[in-house]
Amino acid sequence: MLAKVTSCAVVGLDGALVDVEVDVSPGAPGFTIVGLPDAAVQESRERVRAAIKNSSFAYPFNKRVTVNLAPADLRKEGPAYDLPIAVGLLMAAEQLHADLSRALVIGELSLDGAVRHTNGVLPMAALARERGFGTLFVPASDAPEAALTPDLDVFPIETLFALVMHLQGMQPIPPYRAAREFAPETAPTYAVDFSEVRGQEHVKRALEVAAAGQHNVLMMGPPGAGKTLLARSLPSILPLLTLEESLEVTRIYSVNDMLPSDSPLIRHRPFRAPHHTISHAGLVGGGRWPHPGEISLAHRGVLFLDELPEFDSRSLEVMRQPLEDKVVTISRAQGSLTFPANFMLVAAMNPCPCGYYGDPVKECTCSLANVLRYQKRISGPLLDRIDIHIEVPRVDYEKLSGDRLGETSETIRARVEQARARQRARFAGTPLQCNGDMGPAEVRQYCEVDSAGKHLLRAAMQQMQMSARAYHRILKLARTIADLAGSEKIETPHLAEAIQYRPRKQP
């Protein structure tokens, strides 16, 4: 007899329907799975056999079992097909009679019949709702995540036996109910508050501007000046995630199996700080079957690259396109996948190998050639995509030992939130959310300057030999500074501050 159960695969960050067709027929005993399965799917034969037997059902040992996962040209990976295969086998063996035509079944089986956690449940649930499936059977541990999708009956399944009893109407399982309202009632507790960072007031101002418009930042200074501390305190002044942004981030973390165990929804902006030994695929995403990398895990948050020149130059150069397009496209022979990568790049570096070039206290031991070679590890095109270049000098003893605290992160975040609110009102009805997302057309529309500002820009372009990209980034940065000041127009002081954040000449 033939039975069919609908399941789901994850391709990139999106779901794809998979028809699990199970045929039980007379013939030489065997269990065959076809439809481009990977090793984990092939191993489901043993898990399904043991789970059925240990759940007090009869496995058809004297018959031939054939499982087809359609479409056959879509690669199937992971153990999420265990539960639909087991249900289909029981239906084909006439031990279960149920109508699953409008239901999606997902789950990995243990040998005792328990249903275990599965990756990527959120995009699967979104696909089920999009395709008109009203019912979703998922592992009980994944029900809170699946319930984030509205208009869908999510049934938490503990065991294969419990699912069969439910389908037969003997022991109904109530659908999972969860509050779907998004209310980040209070700001999270951060490891570092801006008030604890002594000195570096100009750097704090630069980071405030960057947070207000989602601009990229490069900090350069000697070791121990506070670059890493400042970067790690940046999340404390970023605005809280909206519901739409939270669902975008949650989908990425769901596919990568990185959701926190205590919450199915990512409520706070991610902060990713990979080590400089990270591989190319780990940073931008990839692999034989591409998965999101660090730049996608930092979507709607911060990607912090400490010791920037120590990163592999090839990995850094491939970030140039995501920094412009806010997405990364990974192409393989089987096809192309696009992952979101709208992140805020924050980088830190020393001015030379010893770290003390230009330091007024400690003498640099590097030759000029070594300094040049070290700084040239970061290409000009990548530096051109960074809006704010700021020097972080060493902190004086008086500031370190003083008792006076600076502005708290909460105070700065309030100003950032006000600036973001102005940007959301300005970009209402468009896909843009902040000034950093603007393209040339939006810059022309929203970043008009008066005649005095044009004269200042012309002089800066000529003296600093800036590119057209740098020109647009100065205007976007000035627009953010004006938003922080509550000004509807970009004035000359706003332009002057934006220009000073452009990089100085290298030695």
C-alpha cells in the first residue's frame, strides 16, 4: 500500500515542501530511501525501524519498504524526515488511518520513539502558512518557535506513540498556544555601559552617530586604549529590535540552530565578534551546501572585527559587496542562495605592528616600510566603504583614576532612538529603515545642502581626493548628525563633522 505525508526542507533561509511517499509491498525484505538523501537521511532507516518497534507498533519485517522524497532533484539533509517517514510507513502498513493532506509533519526520532529537536522550524512554519497548511506537527521543544507564525495550529509532539494516538482520536493533543505580542518591555542588561568607559569622549560621539544611522566604523589606536571595550559597549546604545527585524534575525538563527534555549524569539540586536583566524566560509557563509556566515548572523546588529589587518585579505575583500548591497549571494554548481547581511561593521586595528606609531609616550619600533605594509593590508576600496574613521589615543592617568562617570548608555540610547524615529518617518512607505540604507537616489532626495555646504564639500573633495562613494557617505553621515541635532536641514556644522570622520593620509 502507498501512503503520502508532507514534510519540509530548508533551502537557504526558506522552506521547501517535500512529499514523503512510502510504499510497503511484498518482495525481498528491505528499506530503501530515494530522492537525493544525505547520510543523515539514509540513517533514518535504523531510527525509524527501532522507533516503530519500541513504540509498540509492528514493523513489516517481511516486506519491502520504499521511501521516495520528492522532488527528487532537491537535496534532503538532516534528520527532520524521521517522523513523517515513520507515520507514512504506519499508514502504508494499514496500522494508522488518518487524513494528513493539509498537515505538515517534522521531527527527528530517537530509538525509543521520542521526538527530538529539529533545526529551521520557523521558516518551515512560515512556508506551511504560506501554502495553506492549517496544521503543523513539530517536536514539543520546537513548538514555541513554530507558534511565532500566526494562523497555524501547532501541535507539540513528544513521542511517535502520542502522535498516532492523536491522529486516531484516542488521546487528542491540544494545539500549542503562545502569546505572539512583541513587547521588549525593558532594555537588556549589557556587560559594559558607556558611563564606565573613561575618557574617549570624541570616540563615544562617533559611535553615537554610527548607532543613530547604522554607519560602519573603524577605530585605530595603540594597544590598551579601549577600542575593544568601546566596541563591546556599542550594543547598549543601539535601538531595540522591531518585531519585523526580530523575526528576520530569528529565522537566521533557527536555520543555524543557534536560538537561545529560554526564548524562541531573538529580541535584542546580535553582536558577533569572530576571531581573525576564521575561514572565508565562516565569515561570509558558504560550504558545499551554503549556510549563513558571521555577516548574516550579525544581520540587524553589529559585526566586530578586532585586529582587522590580521584577517585573511580574501575574506575581507568579499565583504565589499555585502557592505553595499546588504545581502550576500553564494553561488555553487547546484544554484545560488542569497542571505541577508544588513549589519553594522565595527573594526579595530593598531596603526603598526608594534602598535605605537604616532603615540606621544611610547616610541614606535617599526620602520616606515613596515608601517606602510601593515596598513596596506586593508585595501582602499574596503576603507572607502567605512563611513567613520576615528583615532583612539591612550587615556591619561587623571581620567582613568577619576571618579566622574560619563553619560549612561540609556541616555545616549534615548537620543539614538529619537534620531531613528525621524528616519523611520522620513522613509515611511519605502524598504529603507535608516540613513545607512540610502542609495544615490535617496541621497539626492533627502540630503540637500545649501550653497555654503556645497563650497565646503567641493573643497573637501579636492583636498582629500575623495571618491564618489565617499561623497555620498559624507552626505548620509551628515544627514544622521542633523537627525541627532533635531534639524530638518543639513547645515554646514553637520557637514564639517561628517568630513572630519573621513580617513587621514597614511604615512
